[in-house]
Amino acid sequence: MKVRRVEECRLIDLPKISSESGNLTFIESGRHLPFEYRRVYHIYDIPGGAIRGAHAHKECHSFLIAISGSFDVTLNDGHSTATFHLNRSYYGLYICPGIWRSLDNFSSGAVCLAFASDLYDEQDYWRDYDQYLTAIGLGKA
Ligand code: TYD
């Protein structure tokens, strides 16, 4: 399995069409993101103090946008960690496969819009951090 690093993940600015009557942002699959997306979902009505994510994907690429409100995304590859604060709907965070992610610090009314390269498949998840570390070759001896 290819070793992935947090440094491969990055913020991506999206097109923003502004007018006196408001702003418009769009995403074309394969053009604005480094993958073709096959699934879109959103997370909403998030109670204060909640933590989402806490998993890594084996093959699926992701892109997260704070479509409303704000939240933090912390990425970890077993070596290094980076936290991104998302609070605008005209940019988002690209997460390559093989990276552990946790979402927290959700504001009131926060909505996370997510794009995924694959259809939902529970087999594509690592949900246990120790199993994840073992799978990427960093397990305890
Ligand atoms: P999960 O990916 O763990 O959500 P989060 O990362 O936001 O904490 O998914 C939560 C539940 O929803 C889990 O039972 C799987 C299910 N689910 C689907 O059925 N389809 C989907 O596209 C997603 C993302 C989750």
C-alpha cells in the first residue's frame, strides 16, 4: 500500500462568482478537485462538542467544505499532524486516502459538505487507530 503523508492534503480555492445579489461557487468533477467524485454527502445538526470522522479511508479521496459555519479538521498520518480551520464555502480541504481525520470544534449551525471519490463502502474504512497504524506499517512491535 502506498504510504501517504499529511503534506499531500491541502486547501483548495474554488471559483467564486460575486454579484450585488450574492455569491455563487461551483465544483466540476475532475476539474476543481484532484479526483472525480462519485458521492456527495453533508453533515448537519451537529451537537456542541461533537467529534466526527475519527477514521481513515483506504482508497477513497475526500474534499470537505464548511458550507455554513465552521469546524476544525485534524489530519494525522502516524508521523505528523495538521489542523485546518474551515469557515468559508469558497474553499475546502482535500484529503488523500490513508490519512486519519477527525472533525471537531463545530460552530452552531455548521454544515460540512463532503465529496468522495467512491460510493459508500464500509470496507474502505479504518475506524480503529491502532489497526490503522498497523496497516500503514507503524504498528507497535
Ligand atoms: P461516517 O463516515 O463514520 O461519518 P463521519 O465521518 O461524519 O463521522 O458515517 C456515519 C454513518 O453513516 C455510518 O454508519 C456509515 C453511514 N454512511 C453511509 O451510509 N453513507 C455515506 O455516504 C456515509 C458518509 C456514511
